[in-house]
Amino acid sequence: MESLRKNQTWDLVRLPKGAKAISSKWIFRKKESTSGKDQWRYKARFVAKGFAQNKGVDFDEIFSPVVKHCSIRVLLAMVAMNDMELEQMDVKTAFLHDNLEEEIYILQPEGFVQPGDEKKVCKLRRSLYGLKQAPRMWNKRFDTFMVSQGFSRSQYDSCAYYKFLANDDVLILMLYVDDMLIACKSAQEIQSLKRKLQAEFEMKDLGQAQKILGMEIKRDRKRGMLWLSQTGYIQKVLEKFNMTESKPVSTPLGQQFRLSSQQCPDTERERQKMLGMPYVSVVGCLMYAMICTRPDIAQAVTVVSRYMGNPGRQHWEAVKWILRYLNGTKNVGVLFKKSGVSRVLEGYIDSDYAGDLDRRRSTSGYIFLCGEGLISWKATMQNIVALSTTEAEYIAAVEAAKEAVWLKGLAKELRISQEAVKLHCDSQSAICLAKDPVYHARTKHIDVRYHKLRQFVAGGDIQLLKVHTEDNIADMLTKPLTGVKFKYCLDLAHICAC
């Protein structure tokens, strides 16, 4: 309530004729400290019931961008390579800082109704948590401030801001709603920016970055190493699904699993039995770990997520196998380090021809490194049925090329020296197809949009290179591997225990 009053969030008025007041409520939670040291604090938040808002009356546009996880990893790679300072800040009651454009009325807070004004309502002057447009208004407010301070907004990530300083230094800020990471070689520049932010908004200085979005940041500056992991999150997932005492396994998906829709329940009794299994909930938890810090489970999660609508017993066994793998690798994360490797982007691509037993579609996989740090990965089923391994590899290369062009643009903005992005592919025929525009009778059916790869190669944005299958890191994203080969891929990708 002090924050609400301090920000002059509303005025008490009589509800105009024909207007409608939105209900409100209090939300109470026990919140873990960002330090991740089992410290807790009690938090209360007053919110509007935004689900009662009507489009065109109470709001228009509601989209609000957040920084991409890939951009955060690019920043961490820069921090490790250049030995930069990395600080973290949090905005207190972020949504109360922006002005509201629409005329919205809400009921007075429960427990704080003004005596004598019980029939009055709150006419909002500021945005409020729960309103559909609140994130968008806050983002616009913050963007206006950053631009006024001389920062440029990235064209490739709308929540990444940068400002070039003397001596080729750069000050970078990345924003995820109300959490922000600030990096620069100069500690004085970071402190100067912090003072400006604190003068404009009510901020909480969290010091050196330790945890953001459930991801833990550990750093050893003497050795030039920085780890990004989710040990605490994975432990909570294992406890939630009673898998803390399970026997660990060496790979995320055993080669004995050949999953298909034929293994889905075909009787009502089996379906009812599987309804008692938290299949969808587990896969959702695994997806977040995969997106943030665990590319090693990407292929396994991609496979089990295909059967979320009607999972069978064998599908459930595969999900538990992934949890068993995580139980033995809770401390594993992505390593960024300072080394003699040139600061360039490098990618690896692979595909598994017709690996899907139901529709015979192939799986595309790619991995990108910046220096020696893993910054981007993806494992996904292709949209069409490839008629050959060459076509499957070619389609995978196109998806990787689009990511490479985006990464190259972001790297150029942040002054990471980069020419053509090297893409390593283990299919010589796919490389020839990308370089040779001559008509091929066997490839005339390939959609025109996939031939965009030739334009990337001819324009010098992408350089396709041959790599031996044994040294292709992306191999772990497209198919189950043996324990030895899987461990080798992890070593190449710098995925290791913190």
C-alpha cells in the first residue's frame, strides 16, 4: 500500500454512469531470495482482475517483448571472454511506474476501504499488476528512459540495450520484465547507470549476478570461467515428482525406446489409468530446463512431447528415464570461459532421417557456440517429409542458417568481430546442393523457401563446411546416442558439472 500511495496509483472518484469497475484482490506468496541460499521473504501484491477487461474498451494492444534466453547467453559469453563486470538489478513494483492511457476503474483494496468513501472506486492513474496492458506500458516507459540516456535498442532483440563508451568498451543492459542484467568492463560505468535507474525508478540493487529466471550464475574470475545451470530448479522438479531416490542413467533417452502412437492407450481403462500420471506437467517442467540450460535433453524432450495428448505407459517410462538422467546430472550446466579461441560464432547442424515412426518425418538439430560458450540450440521435427538424407540435411541447414543470420546481426551490434558464420555439416551432398544452383532432377520438388540457403551462402553470410560425423556436436540433438558418444558431444559443447 505504501508503494501504491507513493506512486499515486489512483484517485478515489464516484463511478461515472455507464462505466464498469473491475474487481481486485490481494495475492500473497513466499518468495525465494535471488541469492539462492534458502532465504525467503513474504510478499503481498494488489492486482486487478484483468480477465474482466473488454478489448477496445479497457485495452487495445497488449504485446510486450522480453529478452530472449539466447541473448542472455550471448551476453554471458561476452562477459567470460572479455572479463567484464556483471551486475543485476530488480525493479520494485515495476508496473506502477508507467502511466495508463485508458480510463479504467477498479474496486478499492480489501481491508483498505476509505471510511466515508465506501461507494467510491479507484480511477487508475498508473498501470496495475493484473491489467492486460500493464507489461506493454511498463516496457514502453522503460524504453523511453533508456533511449533518453543515450542507449540504442537492439534491432534483433527489443529488450537488449547497448551504449558504446571510450576505449572500445560497451555498456549492455538486458531486461526481462523487471529483472535486468548489466555488463561492462568498467565498474564505474555500471554504477553510474545504476544511480540513474534508481533516480528514475524504485530499484533493488542485487550486486553481482547470481540468479535470473531460475538460472544460477556461478563465476570463477581467476580461472576465467562462468557457469549457467539450474541445479535448484531441477532438484525441485525431482522432489515434486518423487524422483530424488531414482537410479541415475547415463543418457537422457535409452536406445531401447522406440516411441510411436501405436503405444498410446487404445482402451478406456488404459486411458483412465494414464490420466493419473502427471505426464503433461513433467514434460512442461523438462521443457523449461531444456530451453534455459540443458541442450543435452533437447532430443529426448522433443520426442516425448509428441504424445502429450494421449500418452501411453511406454511414453511415461521414457519421461521417467529423462528424470533419472537429470537426477544424476543436477549440477550440469553450460560453461563459458576465456580462452585463446577467436571470438566468432560457429554452428553445427545435423538431422535424423525419417526418425519419426508415425509420419516418417525427420528431426533437425543445430548448436551454436560463441568462442567456447554454447549460446543457442534447437531440436525440432521438420514440417515436411524428406525424401532423402540429403534433403533432410538441407532442410536442417536452412533452419540453422536463419538462426545464424540472427546471431550474426546481434553480434555485430555488440561489436563481436564476425564475418561469415561457419556452419559444420556432416553431409557432403547437402553442402554441394547449397553451393550449386544448377537444376537437379532429384531436388526439383524441394520448396523454394528452402533454397534461401543458397542466397545466404552466395552472399557470404554463411560458410558451409564439412565435419566428420564423429565430431558433429549436433548429433546429440537428433537421435539417441551411446553413453560414450553422448559424453564426447557434451565435452565438445562445454556442457559439464559446475
